[in-house]
Amino acid sequence: MAKRTAWLTRLNADPRPWLLDESTPAVRAAALVRLEGRSLSDPEVVEARNLAMRTDPIKSILKAQNPAGWWVKPGPGYAPKYSGTVWNFMFLEQLGADSANKQVQAAADYVLSATPTAVGGLGCSGSHIERPPPPSSVLHCLNGNLLRTLIRFGYYDDPRVKAAVEWEARAITGEGMERWYKSRTSGPGFECGVNDGRPCAWGAVKAMLGLAAIPPRRRTALVRKAIEVGTEFLLSRDPSVADYPMPEGDTEPSPLWFKLGFPSGYPADVLQVLEVLSELGRARDPRLEPAHSWLLSQQDEQGRWSNRYAYNRKTTVTIEKQGQPSKWVTLRAYTVLAAAG
């Protein structure tokens, strides 16, 4: 045990008692699983998850849901950011909502009826009209985010999820893709019209998070190849610098890379790069050492990390306060650092 926790000496203090506090049951449930290795059937985990479903922010998110499964308005649910259907659905998963809950299932069913496109990927649209989004609306970021949510909620075997996985893997590798859309996903290797046709690292992070959610033994050869491409792309730059390809005219990476936050929506941050690479078995890759050092430099005197991108006034309910010490961001950082040892 001493060797396993030796890395804790690099923290200014041990945040575990704070993360396991009963005042925030959703965080406590996640911390019991991630920090102590408890199973979802562990009585303390079950108790914390049940309480989390009856406590804000999950409680208020579910209260705002229409009985049909959508939020704010019907349709594919991309707008308004970040209180529309797809965002609340993704945030529920990030908060550890129970997939057996009827409202969560209604949300999943609605997303699976409203976002699939003719090409297989899950599309983005702010329309209130309940019709499939156009094929040109599929983006790596949203498709990856929704894949992760749906798979972690138990929908991997749904044919629409399988089709979106297939689209993602082929869009990354370029294999079997018959058409690209310059305004959106404009080519293989994460090329994106939003990024002026250059590979988009935010899209790569979200796509890899989606594919990482697939149990390893269930990944096809094509998915494994896509993961290899994505992993090497993310490792091709120092995440602590985040100088991935940028739109024409930009000379500095987006400052959002360095604003660690929760929940996670459209942008990615340095910590999320470390998270997905950890999930894919690359936590101890030596190329990540500068990013781990940068992450450690962001902690406060009590071994906590602040939420510098909390989506305040944008989400259905305030999840955490902007700029304040964050249990969710601290749990994210702790998990990554523990994996890297």
C-alpha cells in the first residue's frame, strides 16, 4: 500500500476525506468507486447514489425534464447550450446518475430517436423540429460525448449506438468514408471544418472518450485502429502546452485548455487529455510527465483544485461555483495522478 500511495507526497494535502464527505453524495459515490475501488453494488456506493438522485444538481436537472424525455424544447437538443437535451443528458452521466432511473432512460430513448443521421453518426442541431439532423451536422465532439454517455448508461448494443461507433472509427481512420463535409468533419484524422479543416484536438479528446467507454474485449479491429490513431495524435504534442493545430490566424492555444472545470461540454482541457489517455492505458507514458507536473502546480495549499470553467448561468442548475475549490475537478485530478503513480 505504501508504494501505491507514495505519489500522495506530491500533494499539498490529502483531499480524500473532503471528497468522501457525505454532504455531496454524487461526489462521494464516485470517490468510493475511483479512490477505494468499491463496486457499484457496494452498500455505501448504493446509498450515496440513491441519495444523489434525490439531491441537487441531479434532482433539479430531472425536475426540468419534459415527460417525453427532452429539455427546453423538442428536437435534436443541441440548443440552447448548455441547457438543452444533449447537454443535460451528458451531464447526468458525468454526475453519476442511475441508468435504471426511468427519467434517465426516457432521456436516452429520446436522444436515440432525435440525433442519429443517415450516415450513422449522431448529429447536432438546435432545431425544435423532431426530424433527423442532416449528415453534415455530425461532429467528432458531440458524437464522442454522446457515445460515451450512451455506452456508460448501458446502450452499447443498441444498433444506433453501434452505427455511431462505426461512423466515429471510420471518420478517424478514413476507411470506408464516402463523403466529407467541409463545414463539419472535413477529413480523416480529426480534420474539422470548425477548425479550418485542420485536425481538432477537442474533437479528438471527445471521440477518444467515446471509444474508450467500449469494453476492451468488445472493440472491433477498426475501433482499435481508430484508438491508436487518436492516442498518437494526442501524444504528438505536450498537453501542458496544448499547441495542437489551430484555426488560421490563431497563434496561441485557446485559454480554455488551461481552465480546469466541471461539467465537461464542448471544450476539452489539459486534464481531460490526461483522463482519456489514462483510460486507454497510457497514464505512465513519459511524454505526459510535463502535463502531470503542470497539473500538480494547479493545486491549492489543501491539495484541492478549483473549478475555473463551471458553466455558471448556462446550465439548467448550478453544479459548482466558478473559481471555487471543486470536488469534481479535484476528483478528476486525483484519479489521473493515482493512475500515473
